[in-house]
Amino acid sequence: MDERRAVVALFGLLVTAVTAYIAYRFIAALTVAVFIYYSTRRFYKALDRLHLPKRVRAVTVILLLAVPLLLLLSYTLVLLVTETRRFVAAYPVVETAAANVAWLEGMEELPSLSFAGVVEAYRAGQFDAIIDFLVENAALLTSAITGFFLNLFIVTVVSYYLLIDGSQLYHWLRQFDDDAIVREYLEAADRELEAILFGNLLNVIAIALIGVGAFKGYNALVPAAVQVPYPALAGVLTGVASLIPVVGMKIVYLPIAAAMSMPAVFSGEYSLLVYVAGFLTVAVVVVDTIPDLVLRPYLSGERTHVGLLMLAYIFGPVVFGFYGLFFAPIVLALAVTFAHTALPRLLGADAAADAAADSATPPDRGRRD
């Protein structure tokens, strides 16, 4: 019997090691999937009021998250290309770049954004340098594109099945209970993760609304030459960028300020830069600083300290890479919950406290049965 147990245990260790290795290889995709699960679980449960099947609710949640994000990125890319062409047409950018960038050598103007324009530019040899670069790095580019779509597929599938069968995984883990410690820890960790990660989603939405309102208000008070281009889009992108630690929203409003400054500098109207400075003040104070100070304490979870959570957002990407933005807060929430729930029970703190409370209670000598 002992030999059989040893063989089963060895097989279990082997399967666990292989599973852990696979999870490690795709840790980024799995982490993002967990983030999506906890961020959208409340909405998934709210859809149950419509008496929709679980699979329909899960697909609805994922589509409502993915489709707007895809449309936002596509719309941003189209506007970026359009505004870049407009800027290049107004200022001698191509001529200056062609003299310093090998890829643009011999190009006097950008090709037209049409099939005929692209074909004509290709026949003229304007894409030869770019094509040579792509051919030389075809293996690397193919690997990067394939890896991106593979991880995207994993995120979608894992998020979908976590929404549908996440409760089954929770009940399976509760089988290994010991004096209700596991149950208490799992329930507390589950609540804390949902509070933190759902709070991230609420923070994105709140900052996006604040950004839209602040940028539209700024545009109403300044000349047209230094207005924020597409203020609604800029505000939404600012909210999405708030997920990125340290840099955060700066990757949106600093390029916008630079784009607003260039026409004024090229035209010699330096007095308009005062309005750009006002825009930066609005962005830093109203959109970046005040929401972080006011909203962050309410969206940081039930037990996790705000300072620790901010450090997790900062150090996570440094230690683990991009997915550390989601992985570090998850690890922190699990650790803090363990310290508050399971650790005192394991060290006997609750038993000692109960014994001290019993000894401090005076006996009721006058009591009669």
C-alpha cells in the first residue's frame, strides 16, 4: 500500500511540475485573464437578473470589454495617421526626415492613402528599404505576431471559463479545508481580489470621464489654434493609460501638449504656448493628481494598504515585465489576506485570544441552573 501511495504521489508531483512549467510559460496571459475575470465578474453576475444562460453572459461580458477597446484603438490609429499626414503636408517634415533616415531616402512626399497610391509608391521603389528590413527579420516578426495572437487566444479562453466555472474551482479548493482556515482564507482573498481589480476598472472609467470633461472645458476657454484635438478620445485614452504605473496618463497628455505646441512654434506665435502650459496644468492637477488622491483610497481593496498597492504597481512591471502590472497586485492581495486571516489561525493567535477573554471574564457565582 505504501509503495502504491509513493507511486501516486510521484506521479502527482510530476503532473504538478509540468502544469506549473506550462503556467509559467504563459504567466502573462493567465495573469491578464485573472484580471479580466475579477474586473468583470460583478457585471457577469448582474446579467443573471435577465435570466441569461451562463455562456451567453460570459460571451456578452467579453465582447462588451473587447469590442469597445478594439474600436477605440482602431479609431485612434486612423486619426493618428490622418493628423500626421495633415501635419506633414503643412510643414517640411518629409524632406528633413529623408535626409537623415535611410528608409525615407528619395521620398519627397508620403504616398496617397489609397490602393493606387500605395501601388505607385511601390513601383517607384519607395518601399524597398522597408521591404528589405521585413525580409531580413521575417522570422522574428512572425514569432512576435504569432505569440501575440496565441496569448490573446489564451486570455479569451481562460477568462471565458473562469466566468463560467470559477465557482467550481473555488469549491474544489475548499475540499482541502482544515478547521475552516482554507475556507476563510479563500473567501477573504476572493473578496480582496475583486475589490482591487474591479476598483482598477472603476478607476479607468472615472478618470476617462474626468478627462473628457476637463479637456472639453479647456477647449471652451482657449483659442482654436491650441485646443485639444478630439477631446473625448483624448479623455478616454487618458483613462486607459491610468492602468500603467508611474508613467500612466503622461503618455497621453504630454504628446498632446507637444502636438499642440508645434504649430505655434513653427508659426512663431509663442504667446500661444501660455495656453499649452494651462493645458498641462489642467491635465496634471485635475486629471492626474486629484483623482489619484481622492479615488485611490476608495478603490484599493478592503485590507490592502494604498501605499503598498501603489508600490506593487510600480515594482511589478520592473520585476516581472509588463504583466507585473497585474501580477504584483494579485500577489500582494493574496499575501495581505493570508497575513490577516490564515496566519493568525496557524500561529494560534485566535485560540490565545479566546483563552485570555475567558480568563478575564469573572464567574457568575450567583447563577443557578
